[in-house]
Amino acid sequence: MNLPDNPLRPDPDALLRAAAREERGRLKVFLGAAPGVGKTYEMLGEGAARRAAGTDVVVGVVETHGRAETAARLRGLEIVPLQRIAYEGHALEEMDIDAVLARRPALVLVDELAHTNAPGSRHDKRWQDVEELLDAGIDVWSTLNVQHLESLNDVVASFTHVRVRETLPDRMLDAADLEVVDIPPDELIERLRQGKVYVPEEAGRALGNFFSKSNLSALRELALRRAAQAVDAQMLEHVRAHAMAGTWAASDRVVVAVSEQRAGMELVRTAKRLADAQRVPWTAVHIETPRTARLDAADNAQLAETLHLAAQLGGQVASVPAESVLAGLSQFAAEARATQLVVGKSSRSRWFELRHGSIVDALVRGRGHGMALYVLPMDTPPPRRRAHDLHLGSWGTMGGYLVSLGLTLAVTLAGALIGSSGTITDLGIIYLVPVMLAATRYGLRTGIVTGLASSLAYNFFFIPPTHTLTIEDPRNIVTVLVLLGVAIFASQLAARVREHALQAQASAARSNAQAGFARLLTAISRPEELAQVLCAEIGRILGGNAVLLMPGDQGLTLHASWPGPAHLEMLDMAAARWAFENDQPAGRGSDTLTASEWLFHPIAAGQTCLGVFGLSRSDARAPVRPDQLPLLLSLLDQGGLALERIALEAQMAELVQVRERDRLRQTLLSSVSHDLRTPLTTMLGSLAELRASEPAQAGLLAQARGAGERLHRFVGNLLDMVRIEAGALHGTTEPVDLAEAVAAVLEDMRAVLSGYTVEAVIPFDTPMVMVDPQLFQHCLLNLLDNAAKHGDPGREITVHAHRTASGIDLDVLDAGPGIPEGEEERIFGTFARIEGSDRKGGSGLGLAIVKGFAQAMGLTVSAANREDAAGARFTLHFDHDHLKEWPEE
Amino acid sequence: MSANPVTVLIVDDEPAIRRLFHAGLTRAGYRVVEAATAREAMAALDIDKPEVVLLDLGLPDRDGLELIPLMAGRTAVLVVSARDETAQKIAALDLGADDYVAKPFDSEEVLARIRTALRRRLPEGPAGQQVRVGAVEIDLMARAVRKAGTEVHLTPKEYGFLAELARNPGRVITHAQLLRAVWGPGHDDDVEYLRVAARGVRRKLEDKPSEPILLRNEPGVGYRLTMGD
């Protein structure tokens, strides 16, 4: 049956064409909530329809479970015989995959996708058979109960207490078309009661539990959700891949390593091109080494931009902490199952490489097993050798200096005591204690100051000549230098350790935050809730105030804020709007409208900007620290995806609702129509039968029949009117040949028009008109009916098409009394009749229907008296948009 | 006919309609079997082996459309439908129904449709190769079309269009079926191709193209080749 066109679903024929081009077959899965919902039945029905439409369909394997209805549907379908597999003295039957491959149908129906094959079959699982069929370019339709999905297995088991052993990897569904076969739980339970449902053994034991209404409702929701998910995943994928259809090879992935260097942007673009060409997913990864923590703001911004670009181009983005770039990259590539790795190689000096080794060389030497390596030259040399700068650290705290110097003093006193006993000559070593402590706890500067103080004290109190600062013995100069050296060395070591610890902490916190954030977002299904959660979570993670603005009827408006209500000044709004319109950050810390207290970042999904996220701080510091920028962008990317998902879900729900309402209205109309027409049909038919058996009463019977036919027409008109008023006209537009359409209508109306001379004048070159053929036919029928009612019998009725400046007019001309002055509009009203014109009966609905139908098709209809003769002229006007010229011959 | 009457199965849940068909068909010499539900219909199909089924699509236990693929091929299926159910008509024809009859129907009309459907189901004789409508003769073997004995040149698409109709004389062939048969898959929506072909055929074969006799257009559904009766 023709459902109204679903704007979200592409033309199925286009898909079929696209699929035919692909070498791999397409999988369609009939997904159900539980056994007995009718998946197999549905699949066979559609299969039969497909076969009737000319597709080469065979049945690979179908379990009827003894259901008669299902078995009936198998009739007329070609069934590939099953193969028998001997197992422990039994003969088990499985799909004969070789026979199907040899038969090479266009489409094969394979029941129970999650089925486990008998031992000794080629594959353990039926879905592996299906993969092989798909690989061979054969389309496969299959069926599946939602609890067999691997990812849902636990969830289902948790409430049904039935665990199924046969599971299906989720990825099978990712590239498949899904059709949910759905019946209400009550109906399913009723079917079960009637013994119409085959119950698998495992479920049989827990029958009472499994088929409870609450379980079935939950399963049903799971099935519907999973289908919705698959649809939006596929849609996102589609958008992301810039309208490239096709299946992703599940195991291939391109990984590109980026750093804070500008050339990273080029690497990202290269990876994207590489991935697109092979239709595989890709990831941009940044390895956070200790060095990363010391990047300056400009570098951080560049890194964030590179990662953001990757997200925008449809890649996944990851940031991985590791000891070294090489280790991190190797591990990540292995975990992500990368098949291709894109890296840049900078033109560094040979000296640099000798000291640090080349990552590329190391990767080539075998760290990247089985991976293709793409190395791109990068022109920009690494800017500064920051890795070898001293950790100057902060100036240190007053407390630090006091503690260190106090300790130096204490050591000096202790030294004096020990020295007075006279046994130890070289006391320099005890000063290591304050120096090491100061350097490791308080940093380099405090360490050096302590080192200097220690040297002075040692020199002054212990080195002869004592109580002077002169050093006579050169050995003592060495002691002083060693103390200073220790201060520097220890402080560097300690600083690095501290940095590592901080970095590990930060990245752990960040990945926790990200993971928690992602988990949180997937659970949300209402847009308001999502907006609030985005603000609260990002605000909390980055420690600031957050707002979310999204476009509405009144432009960009505040949708949520955290921690409390936020007030945005004019300036802030200007920055927000700028960020939204230009899809770039604005406000404090960006390049634009920096006077605002807020920093606004666009939230985008794919190419569309969905809203703007703003951050500020109460303590007047910059809203986002440069090193937090990558985190912010990654959170915003996730937020964008979630917003898009929810928007799509809402759209789909609305669509379902509209369609449901529409369906109800149509159902109501057709049932009323059926109820009215059936008695009429019986009546008219019976009269015809009587006429044959009672020729004597022919006159009377003809009269009754005439009345019945009028009643029938009137009922038809009434229903049409109801349709117009309910807005339930679903036009399909196709090119219609006016000459042909007029001829068909005249043929239909031969009886009504029998008293008239009817002439159709449609010039041969009159273009086709784009209309709904049914509605157009009824317009013509009613116009001719009207002409027959009001025209003078015996005179002519003419249908005349001619070109005008604005398109084409189709005139219906009669030779009757014409239309009274001023009535030209009114006659198109419902139940309008011209005074004294009811001599031939008529509902007064005909012209109203003409007008309603014409409007539904976008045509105009008008009435006037003829200029050339007596009589009325009714004109259907087609403007240029409704015309389609004949092709040149 | 009396020795071995043709069996017609009436599938309709309205007893009144069944009685009506029954009367008319019996009088015309057919053996009539009735079914009120899809289940009964499928049983009758196996037991009574009707040559023709008159199928109402609104059945209590199942959508009548679902029965069509199961019946088509074993028997001729005539669908009984109301006039404003175009989508159903198309679906029925695409699923393999032979024809449809609009409610309220005329008994004579129904009988004529049954005769046409039965004629098509006769084993292939010479008529299967040559189809004659009025003065026009379509030779499917020689791929030639003659009017009053004179060969008329049609373009390949025009011939393909006409031949597809001639293979099923009197039967409505849907737009999609025609397009698929003549233009191949992927053209299901290109109705204008059909309009162009139909116009060409009419211009070359009809006496008065404005009053076509040969080709009958079923608005929004398809075309049929008019039969002589």
C-alpha cells in the first residue's frame, strides 16, 4: 500500500540501484521483540511480493515451527533443499550454503540469523553463512529476536531471567536495513494462548516469566530503540561520509598521528582522503607525553584546531597519555586495529635524530606490525627545543625559602657540634640534606638559593680559614660546586616526576570525565534535559559558569545555564551570535569580540551548527585554560552528536505520530466508504438480476436502478468532500496526457452524455500536465456531469485545451443558459445551487469537489459565461510549473 | 460448458455480495464456490481448484492483498475494489492479480472480465503469437504490427510497449510493470516514457487518436489493450 512519502527515507528504488552497483549484497533484518511476533511470516510475505515484482528470490532456510500461516506463505517460493549433516547418529539439517551460492539468486531468505549451525557445518554460526552470501553479492533477508543481540543479551537476561546462548555481533546490524515486526504484547500473549507461538526450549522452562506483559513491553521497546539507533547511526554515517553509501569494512581503520604542529592539519586531511577512498573509518590521535604539559597557549590552540578539524571531517578524535610518542602511538594503533598509519616526518637535523631516534624509523623497524605506514614530509621544523629547557618552575614560596634556610642553619649548628668533636674533617656532605630537600620540594630556584646559602655557610664556618669567605684549598671549591650541581640536578629530577604525576592525574581525570560524560549523554532522550546536562557537566569539569544557546523562532536564545541562571549582556549575545553564524569561537580568549566575559564555542554536528556553548569564570580569569581547550572541544563534539541524535529521534517520533494520525483517518474514511457502498452495491446488483428475471417490470426496475446510481454518486461525492475537508488528499503527481485523460473520461461518461454532441479539441502539441491522475479524472468527471446537468440536451459540449500566456487552459463549454451575473464564485461553494436549476437533481457538491481537488493539485478553476455563444465556460488553469513538454522527436 | 463447468471462487465477507455474484454466475453457467475468510479461501483453492477467483481485499482475518501472490499462477485473480482505492489496485496488479472490478459492479461487466481472464489462461495457440484488435494485428513472433494488412513502423519502445500489452490482451498492465518490461529496472517512476509511447502508438494505429479504441488508459494505474468484446 502506498504510505505517504517519508522524507527521511531515501527512495527505495534509488537504494536498490545503489545496492546493485555495490558488489556486496545487502542485508535486511526483520527484527522482533520475541518469538511469535510474525517475523518469518512478514519476511515470506515481502519475499513473495518481491518475487511477484520480478526479483529472483529463493528460500535458503525457513523454520515454520509448524505454523500453518507461515507454511502457507512458503508456497510459491523456490526453496533450496537443506543439507543433512550427520551428528552423533542424528541427521541434522542446515542451510546448504554451497547450493545457494551455486544457485546465485538475487535475494535469499534465511531465517533465524542468530542460529548456531550443527557441528560439522562450514561455519559455527548462521550469520557467518550470511556474511559469505553477502560477500558473494547476494542480498539476504533474515530474522532476529532482539534478545539475541550481543550487546543486549545481558540487559534482556537481567529482566527475563532467560539467557540465550545464541548471540549475534551487533556490527551485523550496523550495515543492515532493519524492519521491526511489531505487535502489541496483549496480542502476542493471546497468540501464545492459542498455541500459535513456537516456544524455543530454553524459554519453555521459564515460559511464565518470559511472556509476561512487562517483559514483552520491555523487549518491544528494546527492539524499537535498537532500530531507531541503527537508523540514526546509519544516517550520521551517511552525512559524515558526505553522502557516500556503502558498507564500512569493520576491521579496517586509518589512524593519523597529530601534534601541535601546524602541519597536523594537512596530515588530517590526507588521512580523511585516504579513508574516504577506501570507505573505512579513521581516527586522529594525539599522544600526550610529558612534553605536552609544557606547550604554550598558541601550541595548544593549534592542537585543538587540528583535532577539531578531524572531528569536523568525520574522524574520531582521541588523546592518549603515554611515556613517549612512539610507545603511545604503537599501542593506540594496535588497540584501534589500525591498518594504515599516517605520520609526518619533520626535516630535523641528523644530530637531533641521532640523539632522540626517529619515530618513523622505529615504526618501520617493526613497532607497527601489519600496518601500512604513510609518511608525509613536514616543512616546519619543530620550533623550539623546549624539552631541554630548564625547569625553572615558580619563584617558590616564602615558606619554602624559610624552611630551607632554617634547615641549612640547623645543619650548620649540627655540623658545628660534630666538628667540635674534631673527628670528621669534611662536613660538606651534610649540606646535601637541605639542598636536596629544597630542590625536590620547592623547585630549582629555592634549591639554588639553598645551595648558595649552604656553600656560604660551609665556607664561612667550616672551611679554613674559618669565619672568612675565602677558600684556600681547591678541594673545597669542588665541594661548593657539587652542592650547586646537586641542587640543579635534584630539582630537575623532582620537577619531572611531579610533572608526570600531575599529567597522569590530569589525563585520568580527563578520560574519566569524558567517559562519564559520554555515558551520561547516551541515557538522555529529552532535549531540555540534554541542554541542562551539557551545561552542568562541562561547567563542572572545566570549573566555570556555562550557558547553552540554541536557535529558535526568536533567534539565538538561552536554553540552559549552570550553576544558576545566567545573565548575558548585549555584548555577550553579540559574541554568541557571531560564534553561531561563523561557526567559530568568539568572546574572551578568542580572536573576536574579546571584551565579552564569556567564551563562546559553536556546537556542531557534521556541517551544521546546532548552537553555541558559553563559558565564563566568576574569578575574572580566562574562561578556559589553553591546556583545557582540547578537552572542551572534545566534550562539545560529543555534545553536538547527542543533540543531533535527539533531534533526529524527535523528528522520527513526530513522523511516526503524523503517519499514525493519517493512517487512522484513512482507515476511518475507507471503513465508512465500505459500509455505505456495500449495501448500495448489493442493491444495484440485485436490481440488475431482477431485470433479467422479470422483464415485465423492466421500466420500474430501471427507475430504481437509476435512483440507486444517483445515490451512489452522491455518497461518492460526500466522501470526496469529507476527504477534502479533512485534508486527507494524498496526491501523487505524474505526467498526464490531456488527450488521453479526456478521452478516458468521455468514454466513462458515455451514458450520461448520450444526449449531447461531445467534442474534444486537444491540439497534438499540447504538453503533458503534472497532476494527480485520480483527482484530475474526478475534476473532469464532475465538470462534464455539471455540463450535462445544465447544458441543453441535443446541443454540444466541448472540451478545449489551448495555450495562454501563463500556461494552459482546459475549458469545458456547454450551450445551456449560462451562469447568472455575480454567481461565478458562489457556484463553487458547498451545496451551492443556482436558483431554479434543480430540475435534474444533483447534490450541489460537484463543483465544490472540482475546486477542492484542483486546489489540492495546485490548479485554479474558474467559471464564466462564454463570449462566443450562449452557455457557460468552466476553466481549469495549469500554469507553467504544471506543464511538461513532449520530448523532441 | 455444462459437461465440465468452469469453477469460480467468490471471496467476500459480505453474504449479500456473495449471493449476488452467485446468482449471476450460476445463471451464466459457472460452478460457484464461496469463501468468507482468507482461511476458507485458501482451503477452497486447494479443494475446489477454481479457474477464477473474485477476491474482495477487505477480509476479516487477513489483508486480501496477501492472498494474491499465493493464488496467482494457480488461478486467475480478479480483485473487487472500490473506485477510490487506486493504491490497492496497483498493489494487487503488481502482486499478480489479473484484473480488477470496481464496486458497484455491473454483472455483465464482471462476466466479460471473467471471460477475458479465462481466455488468457487457455494453452498457447496461434492466438498467443498473433493478437488482433479490430483492424490492427500484432505479430509477436515477427515483431511486426499491421493495420488493415499494411505494416506500420513503430519505434522499438513503441513496439515493446504495445507487445507487452498484447501478450496480456484485456488485462491492465501497471505503469511499473510496463516500464520494467520495456525500459528495464530503475525506470519505475518514468511514467512520461509511457505517455510518449502511448501517444506514438495511437497516432500511428488509431483511426481517430482523440477517440482511442485500441489502448485504454486507466488513470494512475496503467494501460490495457482493449479486447473486441
